[in-house]
Amino acid sequence: MPLKAGGALAALIASTTLVFTGCATQTPNRAPVQETVRPSSATVTPADTAPAVETDDVEIEDDFDEDAEDDLELAGASAADWPDPQTDLWSQIRNGFELDGYGKRYRVRRWTQQFATHQRNLQASLDRAQPFLWHIVQRIDERGLPTELALLPIVESGYDPSARSYMGASGLWQFMPGTADHMGLSRDWWYDGRNDVIASTDAALSYLDDLHRRYGGDWLLALAAYNAGPGRVDAALARAQREDPDATYWDLELPLETTEYVPKLLALRRIMFAPERFGFEWPTLDNTPRTRAVELPAQTEVAVAARMLNMSEQDLRRLNPALQRWASAPGSGATLLVPAGKADAFKKALAEASPGMLVQRSTHTYTVRRGDVLGSIAARYNMSVAALRQANRLRGDRIRVGQKLTVPRAGDAGDPAPVAEPAETYVVQTGDSLWEIAQRYNVDVAAMRSSNPGVSASLSPGQKLTIPGSASPPAPSTHIVKNGDSLWDIANANDVTVADLRRWNRLEPNTRLQPGQSIAVDGPAPLPDFYEVETGDSLWSIAARFSMQVTTLRSLNDMSSGSTIRPGQRLRLQPVSSS
């Protein structure tokens, strides 16, 4: 699953020994999803053999003692050293802690030491949280949830709303596409709700609340299910309870990332409870909103809004990474997060502006005539049908006479749409055609040919193509597998072939569908940037699985013909984007 604009999550946190890993979130109780947990980019030693973290600056915790009590909790770190919760936002969070600290658990202590010995990473996350934290705490407080959840985006994304994982999770709360769809986070050509701080926070808290009820009020199980999926946690809990009816989260056999996920949050709680104990100076933050959400009256160009706010477009986009294009979607209803001190003046400027002032880039509205089809209109404006369909939120190709269509980034009819973004590289997979790739990336075939001189109609697997405009492909529509579903049923319902489904989802002939599995039904499932080698893998089997040549796989990973691979190794499947 692609690493899009915003870059690698590891680059945001920048540490080889400690990475605040995101989570590939899953669908809640209404439609359980059992997608594979995204492997962590951190190298983590199993808890029962992990060595102590050594440092000259921070006191090292005592070895784990199963019978010991948590001296930190017993010490009752004084709240008197903290500002008034009414005036300091971090104090309000600390004052609302509800979870057991589990400070005598080895994994919690080990991650406490990790965070304490890599303080720059933690401090960077706290700094990135500042524009958004007040909104998150307000929503947690409104729902009566534990305030420890305000620390969860540190584990998920390092508090970066534009963060994208190589498995396709995105945003502050690292929603996977299928989960985002089920939680009502809209995604289209203009907008990705996973990167909308307010919308994604509401969705994440609803999901966590659902899971909390599902597990009878057990927050540790709910958090584990947020990371690994409720289906996987249910199965692990059932196995553990066959051995011990009183089994808890700590007794479950779960993927390594999930095993470490909950202790990370508890370790952050532990440090915040008594930061001085771990040599950390927790910052203060006024308990007032630093940003405010302002509704836009009509489609608004981001550059125009930035001028109204007297700030750079880059800074405005950092607050609003959900906006995928040069403007908000046509119509009203979109919101912008803006600096709180500028919100009132911005609202006044918007109210006084005409729609023509809000969009100053060349745009075009086309009125459908008798005999028109989407294909002919798209060809007239040198754009793909997919781009035209998504710009107008059309589910199919049906249009009616008199209907108004927005032609995105259009000039005069017959002129190519301007390209204003950097290019991206794509590696051809088996079965690809130039037309399919152009459709997938919302560019026209002529632009593809112009950007790839000498390219022929016959493409070769492993061939590298330049995608003009770096227009990210739309996420394919997905079907969540239910009990009894077969590929034939899914193909028939979506008017595609079984062969298409196998190719788009890279399914082997003997692959069995699992309830909760997400199947792409109208285009290729995103190709991950990386693959983690499993036992029994070979370069040939991995290349075959992802429809590429072995030589391409070696080239992407700087490997010689005699190189070997080992389980757990991460192999790059896509070139580093030129953007």
C-alpha cells in the first residue's frame, strides 16, 4: 500500500531504535475485518529476552518483579507540581487518567525506558500535537472516555495528520481505507477524511467506544483490537480462555506489533504521570483552542484562503492535509482548520467574497448535451474518465441532459489540463496497459506518452513509467468478505471476472477468503512500498506474487545475483517517489 505525499512515517519520527509506529486499524463490530497487521518498522526484541536499555542520563528501572507493586503509582506523584487543569491542557489530560498503569509489567517498563532515552522523538510528537490537541481532548471529554486516549496518536502517527504508512494507513489515527469507509470517513478525488483531524478523531473515538463495549469495558482488549482487529483478538481470547477462563489481555498470543502496542500507550501514561522521575520535562500548553474549524461557503482555492489568512499555503495545508487538490470540493460544507486568532476575520472575509473571488484558477462547468457520454466529455478536455467521475462524485457513468459537470483544473476545450505537481514513478505489473495505468492515476494517455518518450503500447513487467502530475490513484472500491462468500459471487455482483479479482488482489489460485477480508473490486489493490519476508519466501515467489521481475526486485533493493533473504527482512517493492 503506497507511501503517498507526506512521506514515510519513519522519516517523521526519525529513529532507528525507537519508532512511534502507526496501526493498521480495522473495521469494528458492525463488520469485523481481519486484515494483516502492518509490520512495525521498529526492530523490537521479544519481551521475555529483551535487554535493558542502557543510558548515562536516565535512571534504569529495576528488573521486572512479578510480585512487586508499582512504586511509581504508590509514590502518588504529586499533581501539585502541575498547572491548574483549567488553564493547562496537558494537566487536564493527566487529571483525567482512568486506566491502570500496569507499571510492574516488564513491557510497560521497557517502553518507558525507551521513550525516556529518546526524548527528542517524544518532544517532537508533543510539539506536533499543539494545533490539534484541544479539539481531541474536547471530544474525549464529551464522550466521557479516558484521557489516555489523547496520547494514542503519539503511538499511531507521532501526531502527524498527514502521516501515511507503507501498508496504506493514513492520518493522525492511521485508518486503513476499508475501516475509514465503514466508519463514515469519506474519500474522493478532492478530500481524504482520514487526514481530517476533526472527522478522523470522531471516527476513531466512535470505533474505540464500540470496541470498549464489545469487550465488556476492558480497555486493554479494546486497544488491542483497534490495532489488530476484533476478529484476531476474539480468536486469541478464546484460545487463552480455554486454558484459563480468567485470562486477560496479558495472556493473549497476538502479533508482535499488537503485543507492543498497548504497553507503548501505558508507558507514555507512566512518563506523563511522573515525568521528573524519568528526566523528562513535560511542556505546558494553554487550555484554549489554537485552531478553529471554519465552514467554507462554496468551493475555495487553498491559495486564496491562505492569502485571506495572511499565512503561507504550505502552513495552511499542514493544518488541513485532508485537502487533496488545489481547492476544496465543489459546493459548500467543507471546513478549514485555521489559527484561532484569525478565524473571525477569515469568516468575515468569506462572507463578503463572491464565489468568483474564492476560486481564481481557471475552472470550467460543462452542461451535458444530448448524445454526450462521460468518455466523450473527458476526451474533449484531455482528462481521464476516472478523474471526471471522481471530481463530480459519480458512482457510475450515467449522466443526464442538462446536468452540470465540474471539469477539474480545466482550460479551454481541447487544451491539455495543466500539470503543476511533481511526477511519480510507477513499476509496471503483469497485465497492465497504458490505458489502465492512465485511468488509475487520473491522467490522459496522451500525457502518459508525452512523459514517457518511446513507450510502446506493449508494456513489460518491471518497466518504469513516469506518472505526470503525481496524481495519486483513487483507492479502489472494496468488498468486505462475509461468511459463505466466494470470488465468483463477488465477481458476479460487481460485473467483473474472477481473474480480474485475483489479479487486482494478488491472490494465489488456492487462496481461501476469510470473513472480514477486504477485496478490491474495481481496480488493483494498492501495491505496498515494502514487503516483510516470511519463512519459505524466495525472491522468485515474492516477485511472482507482486507481478514483477526478479531483476527488478533486486534492483530496487540493491541486491546482487548472489544475495539471500531472511525472514523479517523488509524488501522495497516500489521506487522511492521523486516527489
